[in-house]
Amino acid sequence: QQQLQQPQQPQQLQLQLQQLRQPQQQLQRQQLQQQLQQQLLQRQQRQQRQPQQQLQRQPQPHQLQQQRQQQPQQ
């Protein structure tokens, strides 16, 4: 009823509130994702006693490939 009596003002306020809330939601989502990733990492570490070695072994060839691609034969 209040919104119907004064339609213009609350809409503007709502828009401002939405704009203010959106970045906070994004931050919260990022924090949630980070928390989930940490939980997953912790689970992996519990399941596999040597996860770091496996993680380190995987990116090395990719890094080498990227370096080779970036530096063509001269």
C-alpha cells in the first residue's frame, strides 16, 4: 500500500539498494567459493596423503608448453 501511494520514491530507493547489494553478493559468492575450495582441498588432503606432489607434477608440463608457445623458434 505504501508503495502504491508513493510509487516513484521507493522504486528509486530499491534500485539504489539493489546496486549496493549486488557487489556484496558477489563478494559473498567469492568467499563461499573459496570456502568450498578449501573444504575440497582439505578432503583431498585427508584422502590422499601426498596431494601437493601430485598438484605440483601436473602444472609443470603445462608451464613448459606455455613457455615454448610464447617463445617461438628463432
